[in-house]
Amino acid sequence: MNSIRIHLSFALVLVLVAVLAFVSFRTADRAEGLIVPEIGQKAETAGRSVASLVDRALDVGIPLDRLVGIEAYLENVVEHNAGLSYVAIRGATDSVLYSAGEATSLAGARVPLASPAGEGAYVDIDLDPAYASNIVYKLWIDLAIVMVVTALVALELVYISFGVGVYGAIEGMELRLQSLRRGDLSEHTPVETGSVFGELARRFDERLAMVTARFRSLLETARTRGDAALEAALARLKDRYHLGEVFGASAVTVVAIRAPLFVFMLAEELTRPFLPIYIQRLASPIAGLSPEVVISLPMVVFLAIVAMAQPILGTVTERAGRRRSLMTGAALGAAGYVATAFAYDLIGLTLARAVTAVGFAFVFVAAQGFVIDSTDTRQRARGMAVFVGAILVAGMCGPPIGGILADRIGMPATFVLAGLFAAASLVLAALSLPRAAKVRKHVPSIHWRDFALTLGSVRLSALFFLCALPAKVILVAVCFFLVPLHVEALGNDQATIGRMLMIYPLAMVVLVPMFASFAGKVERRTALVTGGGLLAGAGGLLMLFGADNIYVIAVMLLVLGVGQALSITPQSALVGEFGAHLNGRVSESSLYGIFRLVERVGNALGPMIAGALLGLYGFSTTVVLIGICVALGAVVFGLTVGLRSGPEHNADDTADTAAEGNIA
């Protein structure tokens, strides 16, 4: 069944990509033929401008061979007119009187001087032969990215559009067969019967209902007769085969959250490539703070609000309703993005980002709560895959498209567009989410005692503060703060920055599932977390070999992505593994809540650390220092866990007991 869904999705995307590839080829094929004449027209215009200036000088009696400052003027013409490589003023004998730039074989324009004093003289302009090819090269890259993004968005649309139709029926039948294979005879949520798979699911449910009805009849008979032996035997059958139970909501129900979540996350990801640059242009000096720290402040405020608000909003979204909460968050996000577009100083920008942060936290928590409410423990992994998948796809699609848009229509307009996406998320939530969703019993919030017990464990503290927190610091500091600022400072456009920021999520999407399959035993998980931290930190050292080379920066982002992919799944698994030694004194939800809180603190610290170091040491040294700290943290974590393994397991328990005693 799973292969049917994959093949169907692949066929639909293949057709779409084939059409896009044809259109892209035709576009790029005609581009150079259209660009060269345009540059020629530009050269003609520049030539007339130069000729007019020289004519005015000749008309007032200045000899052609005694013009002062003309070469500096010609250099300025070449510098500020992309596509022009050489400008010269030639005499009647074709001799070069004044020139700037380098002559090429691609002639652009020859404009004769109109003044009688300059008879026979002319302005000669050559074009840069690499200019048009560079534009076409970048066009090909943008078209390729658009194709990839379009394919991903198409898959999202297919998944969303058909999630309750054909795809829903296929998935429903797949779930039934998987349950039957493992001996689970629970009842399932009905699926639409307008397709072959829907009809198969209906017939399966009818047969299963007959078995369940027969079981209940026998159980009623046993109770009526007082046959304890038969009742006990039937109880064992019920426990073994889950007879009479309901499997719970399927991913078909959970898919309702995917559309609004994907669209909202896409809104935030659109701003990744240019947000630090936008802040830099609005920032004004603050006494006692370096310019780099000032630039980091709006990002720090955003991430700090998200970190602090998420633990609180769990209860709020549960009481207000996930649908209403998500719509509230989308509305706040839309207002925040539009306000950011019209901000004129750092204070206004920071306030706008604060509003956006509250909206982001509302959407994230409400969406995650909807998944938890709609699934039971047997389907939680599938439901969370829908949740995480929407975020990862948005992370891949947003930065390159945001960079292209910022380059074409400007950064403020792209923020407005992000606001429209957030507003679209609100509409999608109103249309797709049920008004009266199932609500689970509220899980108690984290208490101070839980912090003391958790952080009293040496292994958990080592995992949290030597691996999880540094991993988030290097991600936000390097990917979202330092790289956009530095790549832009190297003279690259926003589209290039967007392409660069696509590298990290692409590595994560491809490699996380692969590395997750290796994280079986606790020793292997520890090695993966240590190795991932070392690799991510070593990526920063690449800046020693060429911080001004964009390709070296791209490799650094790739190495960072591979390192993070190695460690992200084992980290989560080790939280539960190490937490088991607390002997149930801290609930699993509190344990993971503290873990996520530490991660979010790392997110908030990233821009501040990067800004402070950037002002002191520059880009290359800052990245290297952060990389060294991440690598050292991973090594210390590995040594700490290794030294406390085996017979030392009880040491953590002793420390935990002492911590519990101190709290009491």
C-alpha cells in the first residue's frame, strides 16, 4: 500500500517537473538572446551620455586632448554600469585618448562626438562577455530551485488535497493491513468509500465488526452464565488482539493541521535569508553595545519569546481550543510581518518581531497539541511525522524563494508577502480544522522539583548543556545570523543567500531518517551524538581555509547539516534513556519539556553570542570559536557518559536522591 502512495505521488510530481523543465529550458535558452541586445542598448545610452559631456567641454573651448578628470569619470561609468567592461574616447585616427576598464572582443556601442571640435572622434564601449552568461547561469540555478520547491509544494498540495480522499482511503487500508499483520483487531476510523481502496476498507470493517460482535456476544453470554473461566479466556483474547477497542484517529485526521502549519512556517522561512540584513539597515547605534550586538537584538527577542511562551501556551491552547489558538497565532503573525515591513527604526522592528514571536509560538504549540489530541500512543509517531514534515518542507522551500523575492521585489514587500501567507494560514485553519476537536486531559506543567531532579543527573546535564544547547547555538548563530550578513558583505544578492540557506535543511531531510536507523543501542547513540557534535564543530574550522569563498561556506553549511543530522535523533532517544535512571520521579513529558526548553534557550543565545564575537573578532574567527566550543562540548559529553557507564549507573541515582533531598 505504501508503495502505491509513493508511486502515485512520484508520477504526479514527475509530470509537473517535466513540464517545468521544458518551460525552464525554453526560458533560459531565450534569455541570453534577449539580454545581449538589452546590454547593447544600455551601452548606447552610456555612450551618448559620455559623448554629450565631452561635447559640452569641447564647445566651451577645451581641447580634446586636455580634458581633466575624464578618466576618473570613465572609471565611474564602468563601475556603476553592470555589463560594461571598457569605455574609451578615441581620436580621429582610432588612437585611445582616455580609457577605463579592459577591452574585450564584444563591441557594445560606438557613439561619435557631435561637436565640430571633436570631428572624427568617438566614444567606444565594449561589453563584458561573461555578464550575460552569469545572468543565465544564475537564472538556471533559480529555475532549478523553483522546480525543486514547486515539486515539494505540489507534494504538499497532493497530500493535503487527497488526504481525505484517494490518499486517505489508501492510507486507511494500509493501516488496517498493518494492524492485521501484527494481530491487532481494533476498529478503525471509517474512510471515504468513493474509491476501490475505500470499498476494500469498508468490507474489511464489516468483517471486523462481525468478529467484534461475535466476541461481545460470547462475553455477554459468559457474564450471564457466570462462567468465570470463559470470561477470563475472553479477557485474554481481548488483551492479545485488542478486540472491541478503537484504534484511534489516523493520520488522515492529523493531516488537517498540515496545510495551515506548512503555510505559516513558510511565511517565517521566507524571511531567513535577509532578516539580519534588514535589521542592519534599520539599526542605529546604542551606547555600550557593538553594532553587531545591536543587530542581534530583534532576533534574540523573537527567539526568547518563543522559548518562554511555549511552555505556558500548552495549557492556554488546550483551554481555548487548538483551532482558535492557531487562528489567533496566525493573525498575530500576519500583523507582525506587515508591521516589520513598515518599521522605520530598531524599536519598531523589535516590537513587530515580538508580536510575530507570540504568533509563532501560538501556531507551533496549537499544531503540536492538535496532533497529540488526535492520536493515541500507537499512532503518535505517524502523527508527529505529519507535523515535522510540514516544518521541514517549509524550511527547504522558504529560504531560496524568500531570497529570490527579496532580490526581485525588495525586503519590505517580501515581509508583506509573508504576512499574506500567515493570513492564508488563518483561513486554512478555519476551513480545515474541526470546531470541536478532541481534548486530552491536561498534563501537569513542569515543577521546580523536576528541574532539580533532571539537572541533578550528570548525564542528562551533560547531554543538555554540552550537546543540545550548543547545537542550537551554532545553528542559529551561523546559519541564520552570521552567514546572511557575511555572504551579503561579499557582494552577493539575496537569492544567493537563500540558496545557501537551503543546504542545511536539505541535509537534514535526506540524512535524519538514514541516521535514525543506526541509533539502536545507547552506546551507539552516545557515539552518534558525540560524533555529530564533533563534525558540526569541525565544520566551523573550514573558515580557516577561505572565509571569503562562497563555496567553502557552502561546504561548511553542508558539514554542519550532516553533523546535526547525526546527533538530532540520538539526542532525543538519550533523554528517555538517561531519564529512566530517575526511577519515575520525573514524568517523561516533564523530562522532554525541560530538554526542549534548554534547546530553545540555545536558540535565543545564538544571535547574541554571534553578535558579540563578530564585533570583536570578525566572521572567520567567530565561526571557528563557536565550532571549537561545540566540538569540545561533544568530546566532554562523550567522556562523561563513558566514564559513568556500566557499574557507575548508580552514581546518577545517588546524585538525584541528594538533589531530591535538597528540594525537600
